[in-house]
Amino acid sequence: PKRAKRYRIKIDRTYYEVTESRMTGRQLLTKAAKLPPEQYRIDQKFQDGHTQQIALDEFADFTTPGVERFQTLALDSTEG
């Protein structure tokens, strides 16, 4: 497909517009202010309901149609 000038992505419940056609897991976590990125996990959510983990140095491609959705999860255990 033709590359767009901007891509709309959703991380957790917040929408972002980015100009890159793909970003690493580290870049996505930094965009969502999940710092340091090593303490978080990010998963891409697909329309059919399944999820796929994106490693810190792995790229997520935004050229597929639709809003790219991601969810984050803290890796450290907290007392609660």
C-alpha cells in the first residue's frame, strides 16, 4: 500500500499521530511515556482479537489499514 504522511496509533487509551511508517517497541514505549522502556512490555492488538508481543528492538509496521492498537504492561511486580 501507499505510504501515508501520518499514521494514527493507539497505545493503551491514548491516540498518537506519528510520521514514521514503523517504530520499534522501545520507540512506542517512549512515545507513551513508559520509562524506562526495559521495565515495560508492549503488545500489538489485532482486529481478530489476538495479540503479539513487540520486543524492544523489533519493528511494528503501520502500513496495514486501520488504527494500530497497542497495550502496555509493567514488568515489575508491585505490592498491592
